Amino acid sequence: MTTLVWDQAGERFYENGVSRGVFYGSDSKGIVWNGLTSVEESNDDSVEPLYFDGYKYAELVTLGDFSGKLKAFTYPDEFLLYEGLDVRKAGFYLANQPKARFGLSYRTEINNDTAQMGYKIHLLYNLIAIPSSKVYQTMSLDTDPVDFEWDISAIPEHVDKFRPTAHVVIDSRKIDPMMLSDIEDIIYGTVEADPLLPDLNGLVTFVQRWARFIITDNGDGSWTAETPLEGIITMIDPITFEIDTPTATYLNPFTYEIESSAVDTGDIWP
């Protein structure tokens, strides 16, 4: 039997902050969003009670779609088009033009009463931003930056075997650290690859089929080994290689077995 115990040290968790904002345009390439101060996630789920003969017998739950608010002191120049400002020449903008849809990622921190425990990465897809009123006031001795604000909403994407959605959350405390590293390389970029917002279906497929080491049977008696990490496959000489991975099990000095996931069109490796 177990007795419940409250307020144990290290078990009082809380979430705070917003950081590492990234704006993704229609080409899905990521641009740092400096000055992002707040992301509000609204919940428009609703519940409708059902009655028969004056008695409540059920509740009809209607799931909503993502909406919210963004606040920032500044934003990337590339965002102007998505706010409805059409750039005809450098520094010359036509306002009230059609708005384009974009993606966004940001990070929130997870802490407990003793230390920082991790973070959550939020990915938002197919957003449209409607700017709120801007107030410009006369200058004074105190600097009071304009706080820009947008109402945002999203068109959810179809995801195989799931309800359509436009919001993904990645919890660093629970996801495989290597998988997290792979996803961060994609959304934040590397020295070899630009930061990208991956296709949502491709991301779900990637997570479900993820493996650090992939073997492909070429169908002619040969096979190909692939991995994005250095140090897993080492060429000892031009015709001899060594594989160091937990998915390889040596059965005897001349025989080994390797577990692998299948490469498919949904793979989003950088």
C-alpha cells in the first residue's frame, strides 16, 4: 500500500517564461524573433449539457481550435508581410494588404522548488495575425516602448490517426534526449542546415519511427547504414568499417544483428 505525501522537496513544479521565439515564413525557413514578450494560448473548448425529462444525462464536448495573442517589443522585418504591410521598395510599405500565414516556435521553462528541470518547445502552424491598436504617445523623460500585440488563430492540419491540430508541445523532461537533439537541429538549424519548421505530418511520422541508426536493404545482397551522428560509423580503412550503436548485438565473432527503423517519405532528417 502507498500513503499519499504532499509537498515533497523537488515535487512542486511550475512553468514560466517565454524564450527562443522563431518566426517561420511561407518557405518554412526560421528567423529569430527577438523581442517576443508574451504568448497567450486561448482555450475555446465548450461543453453543452444534454437533458431528458428535466434530468441531465450527458454532456456534449466540442473541441476548439488554436487561438491566442502575441505580444512583442519588436519583430523581424520579414514579419511585415504577414501583418499586412506590402513592401514595394526598401523602407516603403503599403498597409492593409492581404495577410499571409506563418509558423512560430517558442520555449517555456519548467522549474521546481529546487532547480530548473527542463523546458517545453511549442510549435504553431498555419497562423494568421490580426494586429491590435497601437498607441504612440508624446516623448517624456521615461522611455516607454510600444508594446505590439496581435490576435492569432490557426487552421489545423490533418494528422493521420489524430484529430487535426495546429499546436505541438515537446517536453524535454520526457522525450528521448537524442530525439530532442534531432528536432532542435531541424527547427533551430545547424552549421550545415537552415532552421526549418517541419511538415506536421512528417514530424509525427519522424517521432513515431525515430531511430538514430537506420539500415536499408538495397535488395541486391548489400545494405546501407545511415546515421546523423558522428562516431557511430567509423571507417577503419577503405573497405573496413566499425559500427558502435546500442542497436547492434553481436551473436558470435562473425555474426551480428542490428535493429533499425524504416526510412520513408515522412522522414524529416536535416
